[in-house]
Amino acid sequence: MLVTKQIVANRISAYLHHEITLAQLVVWAEQTIADGEFAQNDGADLARIVGRIGVADVRAFGLTWDDCEALLLQLGYRARVEVAAV
């Protein structure tokens, strides 16, 4: 599967929306690095970003809101927070 900015942004978004766990995001990133074909024009940037996600399960690296926000900006997306009553 060809990995694009949109696909990576969707995965980060799924994590931020608690649709997938950090462990699932890390496994996806590791598999993507091993198997993925990155979009040619963004390949180096995408590999760097996905590689960063792939080490998020290591305590020294982690993955904070600020990290996700910065990664999304590098992909050309902006994170927004919405607060709603339950």
C-alpha cells in the first residue's frame, strides 16, 4: 500500500480520538516502515515521521499531544480540540 500524508494523518487522528491505542499505532508504524512504500515526493519526510511514531512505545520517546500536533503540522494538517458535554 502506498503511504501518503493523508494516511499517516488519519492514523495519528485515530490515536488522538482513542479509536486505536498507542500500541496499535506503534505496530502500524513499525509494519509501515518495514513494508510500506512511501509516496515518492514525500518519502523521506513520511519515513521520518512514521519512524518517530514507531518508537513511541519507548519511555524515552513517548508520544505527547504536542508531539502529535507537531507531526500533523509537518504533514500539512492542524489539530483542533473540541469539548462537548457528556
